[in-house]
Amino acid sequence: MSRYNNSRNQDSMMDWTGPVQTQSQKQRSMEASKERIYKIHGNVINILEELEERTQRSRGKKPLPKSKTDYYDHSEKDDETVDEVVQGQLITFQSIIKTCDPRVKQSVKDELEKKTKKWMEVRRQEGADRDDIDRYAHMMLDIITHGQTSHSKDFLKSKSVNHDAFTHEDVQTIITASHKSAAVDREFQRDPNRKAKPYEIRSPGKDTRFINISGFNQRLLALMSDGKVLSFEDESEKWKIVLQENEHTIRLTQIYEMPGDHKVIAVDDNGGILNSDRTLKTWRDNSIPERAVLRIVVGCEQVLAIDEKSDIWQAEDTGDGLLKWNVFTAFQVSRKLISLAIGKYESWAINDEGRICRSDTTNSWTTITSQPDGKNFSDIYCNAINNQVWVRDESGNAYLYNKVYNTWTMEKGPKIQTLAILNGSVIGLDKNNDLWHRKSSGIEVHWDRMDSAKDILESV
């Protein structure tokens, strides 16, 4: 009898302590599952925004806001590979949603549905063309709301039938995903009070951001997403609003100050050109007929434009406030130029193979031999006053040219999407839409993060 009672008491103690431990473990497991869903949702958003950025750039349109997800460098991937990564991430997302605890799935469903719809609303608000990115976003929404979607049969067939179709990127994605999944479990086991944390996904009208920056002499011009134009004087290091938003500036993607008469020239989201005087009060249409311009290039004495066909045009001042655009035939170009910069004595370019080219006074181009091995470049910048030359590689690293040693030195600074070259310094806009001010004293060089767009707008 006593033996039976003792056994029952032990059972009773187990019934009391066991469920408490189990409940705690279940809660940790559920939070870890939520974290995994947040991470893969963030990964899908991240690769969609990479595809979106490439698409916008190829169409000569302004970049859209970015979400604050984990950073991945996709610069080495070509467009086809990026598209495949999107589809692979969607399949992974569906697998995780299907296999997770139904209670976890239900707890994140409404939240992720709202975040995804707001993400898609930004595309509509910004006037992005409807394309595969919208189709993939709807597939993601189907997975969130219904647990599955219809994947491309061609993509599924290529990955299941042909073993060779699994690329190095596919394998790395699987390895990375497994490693991160295990890391999530360990983090939640170490901290029983840890809660799953969602990413900050972009939403309509949330923050004003920088669209484009450019420099000439001592002044930086910054075009904002709400249509405002700011200026930064390098000597005083002070910001001011030089133009409030209007029906013209809200559609601009690039803005530059011109030499000589202090005009300002800009490109809109349809590839049209507008110009204004330094006050930016009145804007006039100055487009090249039947051509969409991708970028403007400003030098000390001339202004060039590169159109969607990679043709180069030179601006001629007509005296009536408008510019006349003439086909520029001085450059003997053997390959398409994707980026062009005009220096004091030389012109520089990046061709469609990512190679650096230089043109002297004879206007004939040569591919330089000092380019770092294995590096392809996307953009080139030149100070029209002192001939300082910079390039940006596909990963966002900036390199400065040393003319004495004929070498290119990579800067220990932020990953940038564009640079503005001033007479006394360099300002970079990084991939997170933060500005950095490069300063040098003697042999010491450092990049200082500047105020955010929000802080700058609040201070002026």
C-alpha cells in the first residue's frame, strides 16, 4: 500500500513539474519557428528588392525604398541567377510555412499579409511598372494566406530532373539556410525569454530618403524622394532646402549643377531632361526628341547625356535658356559605355564588360591595364577641377586612382551606391541610404556618417 502511495506521489510530482518544463520548451520552440518564418520572409523581400533595383536601373528610373532585412551581396550574380534565387526562396518559404506548427502559422499570418501588401503598395505609389516582381510578390502573398502557390513548372522541372541545374548559389543558399536555422534554435535555447523579432519592411510614405546626389565645386545637391532638393556647402558643412517639392521635382531621378552659368539640369523618370537656373524656381522641358536619357555627365566645359541606346549627346547653349542636343561623335567607341566621367585633361568610362577606359585629347579610348584583377566596375566619377578619379565595383566598394603609381586603391569605407565628388571632399550614398563624408588630413583618411535624411530635414 505504501509502495503504491509512494509511486502515486512520484507520478503526481512528475505531472506537476513535467508540463511546466514542456510548456516552456513549447513556447521557445514556437518563438524560434516564428523567427525562422520572419527570416525567410525577409530573405524573399531582400532578393525581390535586388531584382527590383536592377529593373529600375535598367529602365533609367529612380530606386525604390529598401526594407531593413539581413544584408546579402548579390553583385556577383547575373540577372538570370537573381531571378532563380527569387523562385528558390519562394519554394523555401512555402516549405517552412507548410511544415511549421499551425498555431505559429496562424499567429504570423495577418502580420505578414499586412507587411507584404504594404510592401507592394510602395511599388504602386512609386509608379513602378508591373512585371515579374509583382507576380513573385503575389506568390509570396498566396503562401502567407493559403499556405502554397503555383510555382513555375519550368523552374521546378529544371531543379528536380537535372542534378546539374543546382548551381553553386543553390548549394550555398541551402547550407546558409540550414546553418541559420540551427543558429536560431541555439539562440532561443540560451535565452528562454527571447521573443521572435520581425524585420522592418518598407511601407508607403514612411520615410523621406535620398534619390540622387551630385557634386560640383563646393556644393552638393541632394534630390529627395518627396521632391525636395537640398544643398550642402562643403566649407560650412551646412544643409539648406533650395527647392520645395513641385509637380516637376517629384518625378526627378537625377539632378546636377552645370558649369559656367550655374544652371541646374535634371532627368525625370521617363528619361526626359529639364533645366532651371540656380534658384530652381522655373523648370523648362529640354528633352532629346524620341530618346530616353539614362544619365547626365557634367564636366568643366561641357555637358553630355547617355541615352537608352548608349548614344552620347552633347549640350550646346543656344542663348535662350535652352540647350540644343547634338550627337557627340568625338569619342571613337568600340564598345558600349555604361558610365562616363569628364576630367580636367582626360575622360574616363566603364564599358559594358565592366572595364575602365580612358580617353585623352585625341578622343580615342584605350582599356587601362592597371585595373585590379577579377574586378568589374559599374560607375566612374571624376573631379572636373583636379582630375581626381574614382570607380565603384559591383559590390559597392570605392577605389581611388593614384596617377603617380598608376594604381587603384580600395577605400576602407561604406558600401556605396553612388558618389558625389566635391573640390575638397567626397560624399557617398550607401546601400542603406545613409550619407558618408570622406575627409582626409595628411595621410589619414576616414569616412564619417552624416545625419539621416530625416534628421537633416528636421534641422533645415
